[in-house]
Amino acid sequence: MEQKICLIGKGNVGTSLLQLLNEKKEEIMQKFHVDYKVIAIFEHDGGLINKTGINLQEVLNKGKDFRELSYWNPGIKALKELGNLDANICIETTPTNPDNAEPALSHIIEALNNKINVVASNKGPFYLHYEKIKKLAQENKCSIRYEATVASCVPALSVKEGLIGNTITSINAILNGTTNYILSRMTSEGIEFSIALKEAQELGYAEADPTLDIEGYDAAGKLVILANELLGWSRTIKDVKIKGISHINAQTIELASVDELVIKHLAIAENGKLVVEPRLIEKDSPLNISGTLNVIELQTKYAGPIILIGRGAGGFEAASAILNDMINITIKQK
Amino acid sequence: MEQKICLIGKGNVGTSLLQLLNEKKEEIMQKFHVDYKVIAIFEHDGGLINKTGINLQEVLNKGKDFRELSYWNPGIKALKELGNLDANICIETTPTNPDNAEPALSHIIEALNNKINVVASNKGPFYLHYEKIKKLAQENKCSIRYEATVASCVPALSVKEGLIGNTITSINAILNGTTNYILSRMTSEGIEFSIALKEAQELGYAEADPTLDIEGYDAAGKLVILANELLGWSRTIKDVKIKGISHINAQTIELASVDELVIKHLAIAENGKLVVEPRLIEKDSPLNISGTLNVIELQTKYAGPIILIGRGAGGFEAASAILNDMINITIKQK
């Protein structure tokens, strides 16, 4: 079975996916009898199209200089070409504008309107326009999956299929590696927020402008997606009460420590409410994970808590989540 | 869509499942358009059969006295009746004999030979005769699922579907709540093994004869199933190198503690080898969970570790895993 793939966004995640597809081509063929043929790769300033299948090794060999390839077509736009490509799956990995979810939102809508299945890795479209996207996918009888949007490769969304006979009642999670790293370092080393932030920036865990992370906006977006998917809600990020961690100081953390407590930046969906804020938890709670890891605790009606932990970021981490989604879409079509 | 269910074993797990099916009947109908009709319930000494559907509320109201029901048929055997029932799914929840996996093994084989899908909650058949059962299911084009056999409701087996595009390379797990409780108490309280074991027995966490748990046989059986399912191996429990925890003393634990280490009873599948034994791990490792919880760490090729934590035992916990399997089987048939 051949599946034609259109990739929009050739950054870290997009490039990792191409590498994964190239590396796992034979394994995927053997295990799932699927041949993923990448027929288009778009960037903001042009694209590569080859309807008989792009030579991935050639593109990967070029590294960041893929625009030097003879068939690089400057100026063409994914949005304009999507309808003519006859693709089976559109992979959307462009950076999200957190205010309007563009250009990802338009790409997703255009793909669905052309009856192309979608796998997306950026959360903006889903924390802003969840209902609209879901409805459009349904109307066009398309699959849309976006595992990579929450905790990257951790199967936070697909776990639903393994808990289908249970009832998930609430969510407690740590969904941002940057704030978790900062709080972990403040706790273990007794250092102040500003020092820990600087350390995180030097190590590449925090952006030069870390506002979206430390003020909780990033975690809030992911929480909305979790709540909509796992609890069946229909919310947007505007429904989340958000508090950041920049006012936490070393003294507060030390005070908590006396009572065997730690401060964590929790994302909580419970009793109809969505909250992201610093909270005290017990030191031996499974939520007390350190470093940049993410953790998601699902309270269930029939089986207590189910906890998932893993890396929340990284090119290959997101790419492997995308590949999971692609294969799940293809298998369910058969 | 109607699905006729035959339940073998009405102990804690079987009864919890009946309660779950009764409670969730309308929800399952609404969400999945499936009507699970229990047409037979077998115990070792007889059974209830009603081909138009057993009244679950009536059976549940009777509690342990369900044999008083007018249509209780003493002496009938599941093994003999299975072929005449026209059931769609057979649920096997009888206690396993760890040496020969009976009577579960015979029930499973009989069901598959009659082209009945199987959901099983006891691990014996799978750590002793995995290959044989899988082959038989394939030959008869039947589904067989057994999520409840490993870490109960934790989606340790179905997580495979959420990691389908990745490659799981090794497993590190704590799969026995009894030994984990004992080691956790020895660590937190500085008490000796015998005291902690007695405490676990008083709380109902350990059996009167705790040998299978503390000598590692229980964990080894679960490890075999995990390795066969997630790593694609074909092993039996005879391939596991097993060491128990009864020789661990308070002094050893204290010694480890000096270097910020704890002793955990790990089940490991790595480099082609299966091992269950006490191991030193770092205090802040995600594997360092306390109490009776189970934890499963999957190392993946493309996304580092993915960790699952949850309750490893309990009637409703197992029953909800069984219901997950039932729904997954039914949905995939459609």
C-alpha cells in the first residue's frame, strides 16, 4: 500500500522525520506493508515536489542547504499546492504563532478540505480551534492526529485507546520541561530562579525569551488538548487560569522542603476547571520527577492513577510521535 | 452490534467485570454501539447459562450466593459447553496453576478452536505457551488480548500501539506490588525483611504463602509477556534468571542509602537476556516508586525512556483492563 506524504516545515522536527522515514523504510514495509513516499516538502519560501517520490537520502545529505537541489522551487506555497498534490497524509510541523495558530491552522484546514489526512506537531491550532478542526475532519471523513503536540513522544493522547473501558476523571501533569528543569535545580541546589533560568538557557533548555514557558502559556495549551481529548471537554486556552513560576524563590522552596514537600508547576484539569500554577506536592509523589521530563497523571474511575513519563521535547522525539500517528492512520484505513 | 460474552471464573476479577459491564452498559452502547450480553458464567463446580442474556443485576445482588439462582446448573463445565454457546468473546479469569497454566490454558485453546475471541487475565498460559496460543489464534483468525496479565490496568501491552513508529529496545520494570511494598517499607522505616513481610501480610498485600512473589516468580512471568509482546521475543519463564528479595537486610539498604541509592526488585529484558533480581538504582530515578505501585520503563531508540506507572493489582483494576481489551477487539472487528 502506497501512501503519499506532503511535509510542511523542514525544521528540526521535519528533518528528523525525514531521517526516520529513510531509516525505517524497509522495517515499515515489512511490518505494516506500507510504503511512505514523500512527494512534497515545503518551507516558508518554497518547496520540493516530486510526484514519483523525493529521494530522501539526497535531501538529508544536503543538510540545511537543501535549497541547492536542482528541483527546489522558490516561492511556491504549501497552501496553494496542497489541492493539486493527491497526497494521502499532510504532516504539519511549522512553528506556531501562539496568538492565531498560523500558518499551521490554514494548512490543516486546506488539507482537510482536500480530504487529506493530517498529522500535526504544533499545538496552537488545537488549543485555539479544537472544535472547528474536529468538525471539519469529520465532515471530510479524514483522520487527524497530533500526539506530538503534548509531551512529544509520550503516548499521552493515544493512551486513550488503552483505557477505553475505563473512565478518566481528572488530569495532573507537568507539561513543560523548562519550568520543571528550573524548579528541579532550585530544589536540589538551593539556587534562585534567575540563576536556574540562566543555567537552563545556557544548556539550551530555555529560549532566549522564555516567557511562554515560565509564565505557563505553553503548559496551558497542552493541558487544553489533554482535557479535550481525554475528558471529552471542548475548551480553548482562554479557559485556563494560568500562573507562572517567576515569583517562586529559594526561600519558598526551602520552606516546603521542611515538610517533605516540593514545588512543581502543575497543569490540572479537574471538576470542570483548567489550572496551570505552582503547587506543593509530596516528595515521594510519582509527579515529583526532575530535570526536563514531562509527567501526566490520569485519575481513573476504576483503576486509580495511571502515570506516563517521558521526554517532552526533541526533534526525534516529536518525529517518532508523528510516525506513530501516520502508521495508526494508515492501519485504520485498511 | 451485539456481542455474546462467556465468562469463566467468577472470583474477585470476574465479579468486578460483571459489575463494570452492568454499570457501563448504556455508556458502552452510546459510545461504541456495542451491546455486551453475558450468556454464560462458569465456576469450577457449575454455571449459569441464558442464551438471551443473563440478568447481571440479579447475579450481582446474590453476591457469593449466586449458586442459589434457579438456573444454576451444578456440575456443568466451561470446557464442555464452550463449543455450543455461539459466544463472540470468552473471558478467562480463573486462578492459574503456575506449573501448567491450567485450567486457563485448556479454556483458551478450546475457545480459539471454536473461533471465539479471548480476553484473559491470568498470566500462566502466556509465560508458558505464548507461541502455541498466538499460532492457534492466528490459525482461527481470532483476537486474543491479555492486558490484565501485566500490571493490571496499566496499558503496558496496548502502549505498543502508541509506539508503533518507534523501536522499543529494552525494558526495566517493577512488576510485583508485594516485593515493592516490602522493600519500600524496609527503606523508609529501616525495618528488617521479616517485619515488613508480616506487615504486608496483615494489610493483605502479601499471600499467606508469599513465595511466588518474594522469590520473583510472579514478576518473571510478567516480564516474559512484556518481552514477547514489546520486543518481539519468544520466551518462556524458564528463560528468566530469577533472584528473590528474602536475603536483603536492613543493613544492605542502609549502606545503599549512603550513596543516594535504593534497592528495588527489578525485572529486566535487555540484550536478549531476562533477569529478575534486586538492583541498586538512584534515589531520584523514575523507577524509584514506593508502595504497591508497578512501574514499567521502556527504552526506545528514538525517544529515550517512556515510563508507565499504576496499580498492579485489584479486582476493578483487572476488570477495567479486561473491558478495554473487549472493546478493542470489538471495534477492530467492525
